[in-house]
Amino acid sequence: MSIEGGCMCGAVRYRTEEEAPPCYACYCTDCQRRSGSSHALTMPLWRDKFTVEGKTVQGARTLASGVAATVHSCPVCLTEIYSHNEQLPDIVTLRAGTLDDARSLTPAAYMWIGSRQPWIELPEGARTYDTQPNDPVEWGDILEFRRRSV
């Protein structure tokens, strides 16, 4: 099974040889500004299973956690597609809205809810974080990295 997606204009396409892994919704003010919306839907993928066709332009940014990241966007339409950072060298973080079909995605967790817009209501019983987990093991549990790496 694989999933595919790309930028708005089609100049950059990607594919991952994974079934759709868990994603999370991030409500940090950085994601609000970058997306021009109330949040970003983000999906971590294994870097060695992720292939990109087409050139991307890269930019540097500091994540809400303070970690430096490299962002990859389409040079034509400037759609942000994915990012990566040295703290998690085996992972790329995909903007899940760039998937060809993102309709079936449901976030496994909701991050930075302390920054969410006051009109946003989260599902009852949802796994929420006022900021984000600092423990890599907890991240792994949320995003099922152990199950996916077997």
C-alpha cells in the first residue's frame, strides 16, 4: 500500500510506501500563521520510504518546540509539502493536506491546544496536549512508530 500527494500546481509529487500513518493536528501559532488557518494537519513518515519527484525550495524555520527544521516547498506555487529536522533524522513531517485524498484522516492527537482559536471544539475524549510531548517514547506511542517499524 502507498499514499501519494503533491503541491497545488502539480510540479512536485511525492509517494510513500506506507499505509496512511497516524497524523496530528497542531494549533500552535506558527502553524496557524504558516497555514493561514486554525491549525495544521501533520503526518510523520519514514524518510527512507518517502520519495519526491520535482524540485523543491528549502527554507529554515524554528519549530514551536525550539528545534530548527528545514521546510520543503514547491518553487512554483509555494505549497509547503514537508519538513525535517536533525532531532528526528529518520522522519519527514508531511503536511497532510497535500495528500491526494486526506478525507479519511482523523488526528491521533491534538497539540498546542492552549493556542487554538476559542471557537475550535475538539472531539470528546481526544488525546490533547497543551503544548506537545517532550518525551520521544510518548511521541512514538501517539504516532505508532514502534508498530510501523516492525
